[in-house]
Amino acid sequence: MRHGTLTAFIVTALALATPALAQLDEVVVTGSRISGDDYSRIPAVVLERRADFLVQQVHLTNDTRAEDGRRREIFETIRDVLADAAKRPGIALSYGDEFLIPITATSYEVPLSKGNKPDTSSTQIYVKMALGEKDDVQKSIAELRAFIKKARLSGRTELEPQGDVGLSLVTPEKYRYDIIGRITEDAKRLQAAVGSQCKVEIAGLSNRVSWQRSDISQLTLYIPYQVQLQGCQYTASP
């Protein structure tokens, strides 16, 4: 298969690839860095990218006797943290699970649930700090933790950080064609290395962008694709 034929095959595959996420999606990545078996399952072509935000999940709980009072005090706490965040460029609040939803001054009444004890209400949110390419990561983490420690609490509201500082990335799908371009170039090099008698076939380019944490501030972005060589003919050595 010539390079032109290979490129045509890849372009056809790209035409079938449609991003599944809206353009405003922000994903959160918590947990440890990638290692061992996780690393072995990542394809050869990846994109290393610094996260857009450092994120710290915090647990808010309140045991005021009346439910209305608990709700009011938790929401007042969130509103006050928002007001303080507005004075600190780069700090913001969100909530959600894998995909984050912004908390704003006009939309801060996040879902609440029952606490572990009777007559308690709780919720979990994320406090985020924007992370630039040249920012000192350890310094930024320290500033994020200091901001959380100074949070103004309303009534009987308590705030407790949960786990280590994580990362978030806004709209991972915007990196799709950068990654696919790298896959294309790698396929061309593979074609040149194995010879024109081999057909290089790529599957999986329509998959969504996936990610793994690779360092304290870095994410490894990739598309779970597969490459197969077909029709290769080799001449045995005498």
C-alpha cells in the first residue's frame, strides 16, 4: 500500500469520526498516576498535555436540626467561597462526577444528599485553580490548599478536603485531530519501515479521546486505536 493510499484510508476514517462531547465539557481526573498494566494498554501514539486546572474535592456537611436551615447554611457557605474565589484570579468552583458543571453566583444550589448521621445534609464540590504552562505546580497546590483552609463557613457547616489534588481538562475532544494527525504520521513511518508489500490497516479512529494521569500536572491523551499489518511477504534468508 502506497503512502497516498494509506492517507486516503485514514482520511476516510476521519470522516466517520464524530466527537461525542459538547464543546464545553470539562473532565476531572483523580487518583494515582498511570503505571504498570495501565501503561501497557495505552497505544503507541499519544499526546502529553498539562491539565487546565488543579482540582480539590471538598465535602460539605451540616447538622443544623431543621432541613431548611441546613440547606441555607450550606448554600451560604458555597456563595461565600464563590465570592472569595472571585477575588482570586484562576480559582473557580464546580460539581459533578466525571464531568464537571460550573458553580456560579446565579447557580450555586448544588444537589444535596443525606449525611451519614441523622438530621445532616451534605454535598461534594470541587475547588479549582487554573494551571498555566509555566506555573509552579507545587506552589499552585499550596495556594489552592491555603484558599480552602480559609473558607468562610456558615452556621454549622463543615468543610473537609477529600483525597489528593486532582486534575481537570476542558473539552478533551478538541485534541482529537492533533492525536489522529500523529497516528497518521506514525502509520506512514510504519509503512516505510515494513515495505510496500504490507498493508497497514487502522481501526478505532472513531473512538472518543481517552486520558490517564501521567504526572503531578500532566495528562496522557490518546484514542484507543489498533494497527494491523496484512499481506506481508518475507523472503527467508539462505
